[in-house]
Amino acid sequence: MRSLVTLLLLIFISSSPCRAQAQWERAAEQIPNLQSLPDMTSELQAQIDDNGGRLLLIEKNYRITSTLQFDLKTLGAAAVKSVGGATIIMDGAGPAIRFTGTHEGTASPKSFKPATWNERMPIVTGIEILGAHPEADGIEMRQTVAPIVNRVSVRWCRHAIHLSIRNRNVVISDCHLYENSGIGVFLDDVNLHQINISNSHISYNRAGGIVVRDGNVRNLQVTGCDIEGNMPADETPTRTANILIDVSGSADDKTKSIAEIAITGCTIQHSANYSGSEEKTQALGGANIRLAGKEIYPINSVTISGNVISDTTTNVGISYSHDVTVSANTFFAPKPSNLLVANSQRVVVTGNTFNPRQFARPGTIRFTNCDDCILANSTIHKFATQDGAIILDRCSGFSLTGLVLSDCDSGIVLTSSKDTIIANCRVARTTTTEPDLAVDGSCSDIELSGNQFTGTVVFAGKVIQQSRPAR
């Protein structure tokens, strides 16, 4: 039965004449006879139990009101498949489908109990799940080994795919996780090593696209996906992201840590600029990729490579992270910042292009309280800020090499930083009287070599080069 809170919510929503349509109500538009469909929960659960965990869906639509449970300890290997693309409408709270196994080990063969092998590779394929309840979820996996979710669509639910407790060797591919009120793929305080998310559209999930929150996670690969608009669809402030890796809430817990992540070959974008009004910013505070680590055990060993990244408040935000590579990406249309890195070490940013395109945006690249990082071999075009296109604040051990800054309002700014090399960089056509390079008097051991500055250079408070006349 629905809770009292849910019933009150339903009464309020149905009686409000001017309200926006609730997301989960849209199932009735797609399935006009939804409420006349019989509740198939008991019948489908009986098929699961009687057929050893095999559920073959042959009808077009199935309405259920509680979770279809796959107890892998009892059933062994299980699968949900359809003939011709069946739709499950979840008209109740909780996941439409839940797989529960017993695995307590790692991915090492030595850690498997004999019975666990009988639970291997639960599969969901070729179905659609629609939410028709505000607390409906799509699929949940608990203590499973080698689960596969592919060719699955989840819409109008809360969380689309929910991974909890402990899982190993997860594959999610060729899926459409679209317009859910919660998270697309949610690694929820889970102990999970080895997960591949590929070739999927993960879009308009309002609490985040792929979210890893706490837990112990290793070997997350996200590749070949279109991931966009996974944040509020209005001016609601948010800290979520299209891809959010977050252990900041477990600051004193060493058992919760995240490492070994690859985000490659994806389009990751929306929403900030494309809000319909230049004066307004959708999802203020959102990011495309946010690594939110912690001092006691920073996020580490992350590769972000070959992606197209655009249109959020901050395109990439990194804090309390070590050994991160950001390479060969195309950045555009931030509102306002392209890259913010704080309290991190050994971050390598190389071979990227940064261009606001049709927008006038600050586009800032800022490092704060960071050590031993590299920013190299990148183009930085038309950043509309007089505070510095590139800012190093309280940083040390940096190498800035091979950078080309063109048509920006200002250049490179260093404050309270030390032990840094700036070499073979070119700053051209700075559009204001702000310096191409400004190094304040609190900096030390800053070495310049082989650079070409066409505007003013200020070093330790002294002008050492005046603007050159245009040629």
C-alpha cells in the first residue's frame, strides 16, 4: 500500500489546477489504459519462482505494484527477457526488479564460495520500465556477480539502475536511462570493483547521471556514452553532475574510497547556457564531471580523455584528488568556469581545447592549493574575464608549457605560488589592458623561458614588458 505521505501527495497534486505535470504521471499518457491493466505482480513473481529465475515477457504491457524479487541464492542464475520489447509499469514504491545474491568476496576467483557461481550473471535485456509512482525505481542489484543490463530503457522512475551493498563485474550497455527524478546509474555506498558503463544514453535524470557516493569503488569505466542534462531543469541550485564521484561526505572514514576511473569518448553536457534566457542559469552549481574527494583518502588514478564537455556551471571540478589526467577533450560553453581544481596533487591537463564558442563566458581555469601539476599543449580562446584566464593560487611545483591563449580579456595570473615553470607559451591579442602574465610579489622561484607575450607582463609588482604594438 502507498504510504500516507504518498497518498497526501497524490491528493495535493490531483487537486492543484495550475500545477506542472508530475514526471511519474506521464506513464498514463504512454499507456492510456494504464489503470485498467490488471496488477500482474503475483503472476510474474510466480513465474520467476516456478521457472528457476527465468522470466520471459511475451505481452506488450505489464503493470506491477511491488518489486519482482530474484533471490539468487534460491533461484541460481536468473534472467529477464522479452519477446518484441515488453514494458513493465511500476505502479508502486521501490524497484521494479531486484536481484539479491550472496557474494561477500572480491572479484578474485579465490574469494568465491562454490554456491556463488550458481548465482552468476543475472541478466536484464530488451525491456522498458516506466515509473507510475513517485517512489518507483527501475532495477536494483545487491551482492551480485557479473550482472548484465543491456538494451533496457528506464523512464519516469526515481533511480534507473541502483547498485547497493556489494557487487562485482557489472556491465551496463546499450541502455536509455532517461528523464528519471533521481539518478541514472547510482553506486550507492557500494563495495564494487569492475563496472563497465558503455554505449548508452543517460539523460535528464534530475539528481545526476552516473553518481558514485561513498562506498569502496575501483575500476569504473564509462565509455562511448551520451550523458546530458542530469540535473535540475530550472534555476534550482545543485551540487550534482552528469558524472559525480563523491566521497566528501565520509571525511573520517578510510574504508570509503574511490580510485581507478576512466571516462573516455563521451559527450557530456547541459544544463546552464541552454536555459532559454541569457540572464538565467539552469542548475546553478552543476558540473559535467565532479570529483569530490576528501583529505584523508583522496580520489586517485582517474583518466578523463577524448570527451566533448560543455554547458554547465563548471565543466570539470576536481577537489582532493591525486593522479588525474585530463587529456584530448574539447571544452566549450561553461557558465562560468571550464576547470576548477582545488587541494589536489599531480593533475595533468594536456592536449585540450577550450573555447566558449558562441557565448561570452569567463571560461576560467583555476588551480587552488595544488601541487606538482601540469597544464600543457592546449588552446585557450576568448575567455571573457579580467581576473585571469589561467589562475594559480597558493600552488607549487607547476609546469605550464606549450599553451596558446588567444583573444582573452586577460592572461596567466599567479598569486602566492612558487617553484613553477612557464615555458614556450604564447599569449596573443589580449582584448583589455590586463596583463598577459601577472605574477604577484608573494610568489617565489617562478621561471620563465621561451614565451611570447604580446601584451603587458607584470612580475613581482613591476612591469617588465609593456604592451607591444600590433603588427
